[in-house]
Amino acid sequence: MQGPGDETPRVRRRGAVTVLAVLLAAAVHSCGPRGSGDVVTFWAFGVEGEHVAKLIPEFERRNPGIRVHVQMIPWNAAHEKLLTAFAGGSLPDMWQLGNTWIPEFTTLNAIEDLGPWLARSRTLRPSCYFPGIWDTNLMDSVLFGIPWYVDTRVLFYRSDLLAAVGYAAPPKSWDEWFDVCARLKRAHPDRYGVFFSTNNEWAPPVIMGLQEHSPLLKERNTRGDFSGPEFVRATQAFDRFFTNAWAPVKTTQIVNVFQAFAEGYFAMYITGPWNIGEFSRRLPDSLQDRWMTAPLPGPDGGIGLSTAGGSSLVMFRGSHHKEEVWKLIEFLSEPAEQLEFYRLTGNLPARREAWGDSALASNRYAAAFFTQFEHVVATPKVPEWEQIAQKAREYIELITMDQYTVGEGLAALDREVDIILAKRRWLVRGE
Amino acid sequence: MANRRAAFLFLAPALLAIGVFFFLPVLAAFVLSFTDFDIYALGNFAYARFVGLHNYAQLLGDPLFWQALKNTFYFLVAGGPLSIAVSLGAALMLQPKFLRFKQLFRTAYFAPVVTTLVAVAVVWRFVYHPRFGILNYLLSLAGLGGIDWLGDPHWAMPAIILMAVWKNFGYNMIIFIAGLQAIPGELYEAAAIDGAGRFQQFRSVTLPMLAPTTVFIGIITMIGYFQLFAEPYVMTQGGPRNTTLSIVYLMYQQGFRWWNMGYSAALAFILFAFILAGSVLQARMQKRWGV
Amino acid sequence: MRRIGRLLLYVLLAALAVLTLAPIVWMVSASFMPAGQSSAFPPPFFPRAVTFEHYERLFTGIRLARYLFNSAFLALSVTAISLAVNSMAGYAFAKYRFRGRDRLFRLLIASMVIPSQVTMLPLFLMLNKMGLINTYLGVIIPGIAGIFGIFLIRQFALSIPDSLIEAARMDGASDFRIYWSLVLPLCKPVLVTLAIFTFMGTWNDFLWPLIVMTDDSMYTLPVALANLSLEHVQDTELMMAGAVMTVAPVLVLFASVQRYYISGIMAGSLKE
């Protein structure tokens, strides 16, 4: 209310205006991230993001003029963060890129052609890497990423449970795989032979499709080929696990995978290298001699194909620090750094030479991966792959739950995939 | 007070902000919904095409859209009335004149409203943990088996509904209290003189007099519930098996994860259409039932 | 009989209060538990040994102070600016007559039905063109464009007697002087209410900061907490500490000004 002492409104007014001005000024000036300057920005995801920062001091020691700022982003958010950053013009100088995402970013024209850099390098050659993995970094023969760590899926199994039903060695073909599951089921009707996390992972059924040599997409990757004969065969085989109750249909029953594996609730699991460390840590000591890894069984015997996964290091096309980024890429690709990174994260080195080191050579679980990496193949290199893979997982899960027959489910999947690829069809074929 | 210039100056900042940062994007979203702007167009603008109603048609044919719609309506139809009932109940319980500590109770019931949704979702995610969560523990004490709340397709949405009711009932309770306080005491006295018991007074005086308040609450609750996003994002990521996929979550997925921006914009307008229809419907009901 | 009825009512009220507060209390309790203690069956309600390790970790390893600052700065800025902007507009709608005034106001009210998510994508592209992605202004500017505040203020300003304003005008006061020295002080209750609403709303805002802020140094608390929860799924106690830090400021604010806040909601809900 108005009253005596009315000079206060004016003071208050000036005070308020000053505060506002300060706020506005602060807002405008203290705006963006630590952007340019002589700092190289590097985005890494998940576990890698947490640990790679520990390797940086050594790099900065060797390269006194360069400073690196590592930003860690959870995997769930990584995809949208990258795309948002691209749209917002705030991509970092370099980042970790899952190799199945490379096609997307080449479409966006966001990453640098590393061919010329590789040609000038004194330490890196394509032969340093597994061919299947190297291939995932090539789009139309142009190189866009340097593999950082590699990933694939192999068979983790309870060697004691398999031996008890007559399999001293892990199954080497699909027939043997079905057979060992049948035997396990007869021995323990309330347990399962294998666990597939169909509510979560798209890899196992897609891998079986790849093993049957399904192209997954057809007509220059503009249409789905999931109803093609190869993928139908693969899905029928995959579905056998569920119709025979060799794998649990209700995947959410298994709240703790490690506990279930330890209890023998299931004897086999298709998963990746990170679980070597996890299993070693979380399984009871009494169990450490009773599980093992093996390369995947193929449809007709021999080692089956698996996915060529992992992450690469890519360089932003618009970076102002390309020289420094390349130096960091070369640094992180050194066998010694690759091994150190392996020790920190359990992620397997992309660099073949690193595998000779005792740390890995003596890791009996890693041996299966080393073999498998010679038998890996890329998934279709289209930007829409991530979306397609999720759809495939959804429909195949419904097939395992008998909500669709194999034929119906895959036909429905193809219809959706065709819709997803509509734009690509127009671009590639003018439809 | 015909000083038009002054009025203009007073209005200018707000109208400018609203015009540029609200109405303009709404218009732009409308236009966007008729294009196939996507990741290809993001890399090269020439790859965006005008596609007319194609996005809308595609939405109608997309099973995921119908799933999201179903989930959102499930959330609305089950959660809305439940939330309103609990709010009304709490407001009524706080009515009696003899009651002490009213302020304290009111504060307790209102506390969840001001908490950050993300923080709440994180806590409740653990409350719902199949093994270590409090809820399953309480159920086990009552001799019932545990439920995998967030992992079971049948229970995931009820779990989210329960959390949403917990979070919001305090807000509507306050509005009900205001509405109840506005009912003139004479009406109750008159009804008592006519021989009406307490329950009959409730039916013949309280409920009708509360009708406009209830409709108001119904509308704001509905608008809020249509925009379900943070809970699925933090707790279930739309799963299990897309049973907690809401319209806004689908919009976010399509727009910011897969970068199908034209498609996402069409979805946004369908959301708007539903909210508009719902609001008009409720307003009509208010007119029909007096006041 | 009556006494039993009263007792029953108190019991019900108390039970509801316990149910309502239990998750919040547990959140605080768990944040002080040693790592891993909460993952036990039966779930513990009190810490075996009170520890501050999670809070330490939040502020050292995870740099929570930065997120706290971002949230506070944004909430305060948006509150201050939108209060100024909305009070001016609300006053104009209430006390000035000009052509199309009521129609314009009704249009604004009607547009409150449009969900903000509709604007997200184009707003993002627009702010991107203006170079405001990943900046504080990217959150502040869209935050000012709120219609609810104008509505509340107009509602309140309508009750100011015209005679007061006329008198001031006859004394030679300028329009701005009238607004600043006469109207604003009279509107203090609704301004306080609106300030609280806006502060809490901005503090708790999740989706927009999630989209706009791409650099982790710019995250607000809810975004950082969501990040934390997706990454550290096993570290329950750490996440509870993060949740406490996110919720504590608004709870404290609420506890101290709840009178205004609640009366504001009541006032806003009663038809004019």
C-alpha cells in the first residue's frame, strides 16, 4: 500500500531493473557449453563414457597443447542426443558411434571421410582389424570410422549341465542345439535350455536369419525381406525353442539373469562380451569353472555367423580440431591403450594385435569371441536399421507368444518395414 | 482509460512471446504434419516433400498408434475417475468442523504434487521392484504373491496409474475444498429441516453444488492425463510390449529418436484434436447439468 | 458412537497421510543408506548406518552443484521475467479498453487447450536457427509465453476499484507509474502465487530441457536425474540422493509459502 517513505518504489525499481539486466546478461553470455577454444570435445556412451576419461591424461601428457573434454551419455539417450545435436549444430569434435548407426550419420553428412587420414597414418592399417568389423565402417567403399572396440554375440553356456546330458562339447550345429535343449528339458522339465530376452534384444533371431544367409532387406535395401524363405526358415527354427518350451516365453519372469543362470534355470544364453566381466563378478565362486563361451553353431554345422557389432570413433565433418581428433583416434587405437580400455571396461579391443597380449590370451572366455570375429557380418547399412530392428524384435516376440504364426508375423513385419523404408525407396528408385 | 498506446505497450512483450514462441510453432507444426520431413531432409532440405494427408492416413493404419491411443485412454478412463474420487474423498474427510490439524493433513496430501515427477518416478520404480520393493513386501505380508509391476504387461499401466493418482490427488483435493467451502451453509440447514439425513444431504446438496467444480477438475485432469510422458520415459520406456506407450511418448520417439518429424507433428495434432474434443464435451455437459 | 466415528475419521486421515508421505520419507531414508542396503528382502525402512557418501559422490563425481545452479538460475529467471511480462498483460486486459480486447482474451484462453508438445519440434527448429539450442535463453524464452499467468493476474486486477486508478491518473501519474506503484503492490498476493507456480513449474520441467540442452553442463536437475537413473540402474541409494536434491528445494519452498500457493489455486478455480 502507498504511504510515507515513497522513495522506496524508485529504489526498488532501479534494483529490479538491475537484477533483470544482470539476469539477461548472464543468460546471454553464460550460454553454451565449453565449445571452441583449444579443447577437443568427445562424446562417449555408457560404460565407455565412464571409463575413457581415465585414458585421457596420458594422451594430454603426450600432446601438451591439446585438452580433451569427455562427456558421458547413457546409451538410451545417445541416439536422440546425437541427432538433436546435429539439428542444433552442436555436435562434438568426435564421438563414439555404434557401427550400426554409421549409415545414418553418413546420410546426414555429419562425419568425415577418414580415408585420407588413414592413408597418411603411420600406425593404422585396415589389416589391423577384423575384416567383418572393418567393413561396417565402409559406406560405398568410403571409410567413416575407426573401430574402437568390437562386439558380437556368442554362446554362453553351463558346461556342467550340458555335460550331464551327454554334451562334453557345446553344440556345433542347429541340430545339436535343438538336441541338447530337448535332452535338458527331459532331464529337468521345469527348467529351460536357453534364454532369449525377446522383450529387449533383437539380435538372436536376426543372427539366425543372417546365418541362413537372409539379406534381411531386398531391392537395394528398400524393402523388407523378412518374409523371404531364408528368414522364414530362421524364424521357424527360432520359434521351435518356444513351442517346445526350450526357452521361456514369459521373459519377464527372469528378473535377474545372473541368478537364473547360476541356478540352472536356463543353461545357455546368447550375449556379448560385457557379460564376461559381469558373469565373473556376479556368479558365485563355486560356479566359475562351470560356465564357458563358445562360437555360435551354424545351421548346417561349423561356426555360424554373428553380428559385427561394436563402436567406432568418428570425426565431425565440421570440426575445427580435426588434426587433434585424429591424434586422439590413433592414440585410442594403440594396442596398449586398447588393452588398458579392455581392462577398464571389459570391452574387447578392435585392434587384432592387442589380442596377443596375455591379458586377453589367458582369458579363456575371450577365445570364443576371437574366433567368432572371423565370422561376423554387417546388418543392412541403412539409416532406418535401428527402427527396423526394433520392429523385427516386436513382431518376432509376438510370434513366440503365438499371437501370430510365423508367416503372418513376418508378413506384417515386412509391411511395416516397407512403410519405414518408403522415403528411402523414393530417394533410391524414384518411387 | 482510452490510452490505447499504453495498453499496446503493456501487452506487447507477452503477445510477442506468445505469438512467436507458441502460435508460430503451432502453425509450423501444422504445416510440418503435411510433409515427410525426416532424417533425409535433415541432411538435405530438398528431400522434404509435401504429402498432404499421408501422415494422418499412415497414423490411422499404424498399429502402434492405436496401441498408444488405447494406452492413453486406459490411463485416462481408469486413472481420471480414480484420482477424482480420491481427491473428493480426501476433501470431504477434511470438511468436518470439529477436525483439528487440518492444515497438517492438507500439507501432507499436497506434498506429492510439488515434487518433481522424474524424482518421483525414480522412487516409485524402486517401490515397484519385484523383489526389493515395498509394495510386493506388503503384499507378501498379506499372504499374496509378488507381482512384477513394471515388467508384466497387465500390471505396468495400473502401476503407472497408481503412481499418477498418488501424485495428483492433492491438487484436485484443494480445488474440491474450495468448491465445498463455497456451498452456502443455508442449503444444508434447509435440507436438514426437510428431514434429510447426512447422506441425503450429500446427495441432494453437495453433489449438485459441486458439479461445476467437478467438471472443471475433470477437464484439467483429462488435459493433463492426455499428456502422459515422463512416467513411461523414466519407468518403463513405453514397455513392456508397448503397454505403457502413450501418445506423447510415441510422438517423442518418432520425432526425436527416429526423426520422422512430419509424422510426429501429425501425431501432435491428433493429440490436440482429442483434447479439444474432450474439453468441448465436458463443457457441454456442464451446460446441460446446470450452472 | 459419535466419538468412535470421529476416531475413525482421524485414523483414516492419518492412514492416508502415511501412505502419501511414505515414498517421500523412504526416498530420504534410502539416500542415507550405505550402498546396496536397500536391495534386500524384506526392504529396510531405516538406514543401518547413516552415510553421506552418496551426497558426496553427487557433488564431487557427478557435479550436481552445476545442475542445481542451472535449475535455480532458470527457475528464477523465468519467474522474474514472466512475472513482469504477464502482470503487464493481465493488467492491460483488466483495466484498459480497446477494440477486440475480449475477443483476444478469449482466444488466448481457448488456446490453453493446445498441448505444449505440439510446439516442441518446430520450436526446436526455430530456436536452432536463432542459435539458442543448448543455451539458457532456449529454456527461458519459451518459458515466458504462458497464458495461465495472464489469466490469473487479470482475474485479480479486475477487482481493483477503477476509482483508485482514476484518482492516480488525475494526479498526473503516467500509465507505467500507475502500473508499477499502484497496481503491482495491490496484486502482491496473486503475484506471489504466480511466482511460486512459475518457479515450481520451471524447476520441475522435464521434456523441454531434455530436448534443448545437449551438453551435460547445461542439464537441469530433472534431466540429470533421469540420466542418472538410466545409467546407474543398480545404484538405488545414489539415485535416491539425487531425487532428494531435486525435490528438496521445491518442498522447502512449498512448506514456507503454502498458504499463498494453495489460496492461489483456490482463487483460480472459482469461476469469475
